[in-house]
Amino acid sequence: MSEAEVIDGAVDAGWEGVRSAFQANFANGDEVGAAVAVYHRGRKVVDLWGGDFDRSGSRYTDDALQLVFSTTKGVVAIAVAMCVERGLLRYEDRVSTHWPEFAAHGKGDATVAQLLSHQCGLISVDDPILLKEALDWETVTTCLADTIPDWPIGTAHGYHAITFGWLVGELIRRVDPRGRKPGRFVADEIARPLGLDLWIGLPRRYESRVSPLIGGFVTFSDDPMVQAISDELMDPESRTSRSFTVNGAFEGETTFNRRDVHAAQVPAVNGITNARSLAKLFAATMSPIDGVRLVGDAILDRARTPVTPTGEVDLWLLVTTAYGMGFLTSDPFTVYAGPGSFGHTGAGGSIAFAQPERELAFAYVMNKMADVIGDTRSHGLIDAAVEAADGRS
């Protein structure tokens, strides 16, 4: 089968470069199944998918769904921004104002902004935890409220790889007038109004549409930075491993293909969606899409402004990263489309972001896992999208 036959979908005139870059990823053997979508100035201009759905060789079709790991964090950050927009909380608030139990062990002064920017030192829980306990909302959020910070709050930032979703999700639940957990909030306030295929906590009836993740994270690499992180992941006592597995609860390459993990709410890492929905979601933060705009300019600008110190090394990722209000913002590690971009990447390669300066929203999802950091498949797609957007100016 030729590369052209592998790819389905459509691109508007002037955006053919994205198709070419997508085809090149398949031609190079870098993909199994994947999708990419782009919105520009409020219009969908790219919607492509292709390859294989699973190891059996069945086609990756337009209704395929994909678990997108930490790209989910961008969805949750948008949900928090909507709460701020509605006056339910402020980024300056103390977390304990809304969640009193969070104040345990000296956390009473921690702010919402510090929680959203990975500065609270709650990368895992204090004691061993089983997967079934981690998948129970009340159990895991109670444990986190009673956890001792791994470093003095506000003195550094370190990626809260999985705990971020429970921490921020419980904050959403506490301030929401209906007491909704983040999965229900996202379903009611984001996915349904925009008509998105997007779930945090997937209903069983959609399970057959989920393309299983293929492969795992590398343990050996020629890239010293990737190898350093891989080494840390292999050390169960390291911050990297404790954060990435929550003290071993999420250990194992097949964990995120499990039905119970898909069904639970793990809002940092188990969003299940497609590129089309993610691109539309981020487009709707900048302008009305189908009559729906999620966040106004003032809150959006605050949310996408980096708050972690320039050049500060992430204690988990071991490289410099820049965080806004839950968003991973543009920096040398995660460039996106350049300054002003905001969104999130996901382990294995997925990515979704927007750049208001270009009125550009982009998303890419895939089933073939790549390095925990350093995957380049999306780079050519983003470059092609930026070139096309600049050509429309």
C-alpha cells in the first residue's frame, strides 16, 4: 500500500504541506496509526488520519480514538480557566480556601497558580498505593491532601506527571456549584457544547473505538538527555519514577490499554479523544467555534503566561520547562509554533496547542509510542502548519 493510500481525510488549499509531512512520517516507518488536525482563524483546514488501528492491520479510520497521556493536562487547564472566567476561583487563591484538607503538612499557603505550575512538590503519595486505589477518586485525593511536599512549595518546579490531574481535578470539583468531577465537567461544559469526541473516564460503549498503544518507552538511547531520563525511570526511588508511576501503581507498558484505566478519571494522563476534537477545543479558546468560545482574552492571556522562572530546570524532566496556568508554554524544550503558544505534549508523542498570534490550533495523536521525550514526528507537521498559516497572512 502506498503512502497516499494510507492517508485519509482532507486539507484546504494551501495546507497541502501538512499532508506531505504526515505522509513522510509513514514513509519513514515512524508511524503505525495516527491523526493530525489544524484550525486556522476559526476554520478547520486540516483533518487527516491513516495507518493501522492495531497490530492486526485493521485501518485507522476517522472514528478511531486515542489515549493521549499528558496532552490531557491541556484539557484540564482549559477547564480551570473556565472556572476562573466564571468567578468560581482565582489563580491567586490558596488551594486550601476551596479544599481545606489540602492544608495538611504545611501546604495551607500554596496557591492555585503554584499547583497549576507544578511547584507544590506533590509528585506522588507518601505511601505505596495499588492501582485499584489510584483509580478510586476519593482514595487518591484524600492521600494527596495528606501528602508531605517533596520540596518547599514555590522554590522549584517538578513535573506532577500523574498527580496533577487529581489535584487540579479535585479543585474543580470543590469549586463547581454542582460538585462535578473533572470528567463530568469536561463532558458537560466542553465536549457536549462543541460536539467533541473527548472523555476523561471513557464510557464502555466507546471502548472498541480506542486504538491500543503500541510499544513502550525506551530504556536505551543514543541521546544523552533521553538516556538520563530513562535511567531515572528505571530507579524506583527517583523523583522521575515516583512521579511517572505513582510509587509503582501505574507500572507496566500495558497499563494504559486496560479498560479499568480508561474508565477511571486520571485527568493528567487518560484523556481519550482524537486530533480533530483537540484542535477544535484549542481553537475555541481563541474565538467562537460553532457559536462556542470557552475562555475570554484576559483569562487566556493570564493562563498562557509562563510563571516558572526562565531557565529553571524541571526536577522531574531534568531539562528546562516553562509552565503557565496548567499549560506547558513555548520554550526551547517545547517550541510548538513559537512564542505565545500554549498547550501540552503527551508521553509517546501526542500534542495539542494553540497560538493566538497566528490564530492557529494544532493537534496530533498516534498509537505508536516513542521516546518519553524527544519525539520528532510532530515537528514537521507543525512546521508545515506554521508555513501555511504565514502564507495566508
